[in-house]
Amino acid sequence: MTVSLVSTTEAAFLLNISTGRLRFLLNTGRVIGARKVKRLWQIPLNQRGMPEITPGRRGPEPTWNKNQRTANTFIHVLRKTIDYNRDHGTSHTAVAVKVGGKKDYCHAVKIHGPCQVVYQPHKPNTSQAGGARLWIEVEPGNIVERVYFSNGDYGPPPEVVQQRAKQKSRKAKHCISATL
């Protein structure tokens, strides 16, 4: 029986955690069978195609993915953020990567495997893409590596922060009117 070995980037993608968190788990010896060869980690996969992590002794139940991915990855280029960066001389993250219910923001992506660019001008994708008319769709199992600029601005882009503030104020108004 041959054992499949993956890198830290691939293992973090499979577990749906950051590479930093995975490196912490590797350095504390919680990834079963992982070994370091020179500067690179080689992480074995179990029969389900996932790295195995030993449970910790304290804290909450782990939130990493224990099964193979079944959801597609959707990648969006945030046009409003690009315009904001141009007008204000900033470098906020302008790429959104959505896997299931989790959304990350980054400056660039590297797609390891096949993908497709989808354009639907008259039928926006409201279920996964938040009403986008153009997106990149990556099938489960293909790795989407996030890239960040060393001098870039991190966190959600300004348009997302503004959108969240509007939703929060609407909820506050609704709560006030409901109590009156």
C-alpha cells in the first residue's frame, strides 16, 4: 500500500485551516506521521485522503475539516475594491475566495488544477457568489493557494466593511422599532 504525501499548503487546504495553524500543529507533533525533510514537511494522508490530527488536551473542539471537500471554490475579483485602491493609493485585498460558508480575502490566488471562468450577465449567482455575474469556479479537491502582498492591507476590503456597517445599523434600527 502506498501512502500519499502532501505539502503544508495542500494539507491546510484539505483541513480548511490556515497554513500558520497547520505549522503550529506540525511543530507540536499533533499531525500523525508528518516528517520534515530539509525545510519541507511531508504529511501523509489517511484512507479518506485527509491528514490525521491528534486531539488536543484543552480548549474547544477542533473546527478543521475531517472529510474530503464536496463544495466548489468560488473566486471573485472585487471591482469596487480595485477602484477604491486606485483612487486612495491603498492595496486592500481585492480577491474573495469562498469555500462553502467560509470566505477569505487575498491579493492573488494560485489555482492548482482545472477551473472555469463563468460569466452569466442575466442570471447572477446569488446562491454562492453573492449576486456576481462573473466568477472563477474550482472543483473540490483542487487547491486554491492564497497569496498576500507583504506591504498590503489585510482584512476585509472597504466595501465589505461598509456593507457590514450598514447591516449592523439596519439590525439596530429594527431592534429598536420592535421594542417600541
